[in-house]
Amino acid sequence: MVSSSSTYRRVFVLGSGFSKSFLPSMPTLKDLNALIPDGIPDEFPHFKEYCQRFLCLCNGQREYLGIEQLATSILSARIFPGERDRLYRATLRFELLRFIASVIRRDEIVKGEASFILKNFLKSCANHTASGERETLLLSFNYDTLIETAIANYPELSEQISVDYGVRIEPADRSAHRIAAPQTVDFIKLHGSLNWFPVKGATDELDLKNVCQVEPQDRSFPIYSEDTPIYIPMAHAKESFLRGSLFNLLWSRADYYLAHAREIIFVGYGFPKSDVNNLEFLLKHRDRFKTAVIFEKEGTPDLERLRALLGKDIVVDCDAKEYLKSTCG
């Protein structure tokens, strides 16, 4: 028999629509694509030139220049004619990852009515650590730090709640004094996070023991600010990111919690057709799907596709923020 303290009654699966709803400046895949190639900052010269050249090769047809296609091409390269080409590809990889992270990283504080709704949602998701009972789990495919920033910057949250990532990720400033919060928001980030970094000198950056958490207010932040965070980019070539214990443990735990949840609620996650691995991972648990909140105009292909995939009674066409306002007070 499975103990209730080792499972969750409900699991919220969050997608980019969740973050976009609370912070409109948070880019989605569509926003990233709009930056390529001319919106790529000059600090990523090799990646920008690569995209411009690729556009020329495609005779100016921008539909071939999406971030998913570019990332897959750059990250999947394994055979190089010579050392010069290998180093060039390593530079492209570095600039690609830095570009994505720099665009998505937002340390803005949610304001106005949105902050009230977000705070109420996070309070409703908090688990009491002393009792050992785990009621709610947040499961996210995002790697932004919207939730972490909210908890850190709202005193009514930071004094009572800390983030539990489901695995032990030590802060970079391990000597800093920290008071244990009585509650936790349990938050598994399946694609990594922009505040996770490989420990300096680590040979395997994706191994759990070599990962640390770094926040802008930390003493160590200047040391890590030029490094690349640990996250899986929007590409089909993901195998190299799944080596080591970090992501293997995260995905294994998520699968277990989904299998034992009573209800699974999707907020701002659109079940993209391009990610077959995610679809298989989630749909095998469909008997416990309660609601899938997605904000699309009536009659759009994506909305009709989701209704056909999940059922009309499951799909709710609504902004994430407005849905949580009605359900979390």
C-alpha cells in the first residue's frame, strides 16, 4: 500500500501559458521565434550570423528558422571535419543556450491583481512539512523562475514558504544562514531551471551532486552570472541533457507522482504535437486528468486539436490567471 505522505492528491502541470498569463513579458516559443535572426543581441555574434546565413540558404523562408529547428541542428551535430569546425559548433552551442536563457530569464515582480491571484494560488499549494502530508505538487515544463521570484519577494510568502524541488539542490552559498520555513511549495521542473548551475569544477554538470542553486541576491551570483544554467532547450536533440542523475531522478519521481495522484490539472500547457516524448509521458495517466486550461480563440486548430485529444469536457478555454482566480479565491 502506498503511503499518503509519499504521494500527492493533486498535481498541477504548468506550461508557458501559466507564466505568460501572470507576466505578459515572459516570452513563449512564438516570441522567441520572432527574435530570429534580427532580434538576436550582438553579444551572440556567431549564433546571429549562423541564423542569418541559414535564412539565406532557405531562400528567405522564415518558417524554417524556428528556435526548435535551429537548436536541434546545433545540438545534434556530432561529426566535425576538423578542430576548427568542432570549436565553432561549441561556440554556437554556448551562444544558443545563453541566448535562450537571457531572453526567458525574468526577475520582475508580478504586480496588481495578478500578484494577489498568484499569492493565493501558491498559498493553496503549500504543504505543511511538520505533518509530513503532501497535498499538492507543481510539475512544470518551464524553466523560468516566476514562482521562485514570487516566493522570495512577497514577505507573506517568503516568511512561511520555501521551494522544494523534489531533489536536493544545494544553494551555491552553502555557508549562508537559512531558517527552515514551516511550509513548502513542492515544485518539480522537468526541463531544468534558470537558477540551477553546474558547480564550479564539476566534470559532469548534469549529475545531481554537481548542481547548485544560485539567486540574484546571493554572494555567489557574480561568480555564476556568466555561466549557462542547467536546462533542456526546446529542441528534439535532448538525449545529451538526460545523462547523469539529475533529470533521470526528476522524471522518475514525476512519473510516480502522476501515477498515484487523484487528479491532474493542466494550466497553460498545450500538449505540443512536436514533443512526442512528453505526450507519451503524460497521456498514459489520462484517466486522472481533471481539467486542461488553455487560452485559445474559439475555432482555432489548436483548441480543436486539444478537444479531440483530451475530450471537450476536459478542455477549458480560459486565461490561466482568470481560471486560478475563480478556483483559488
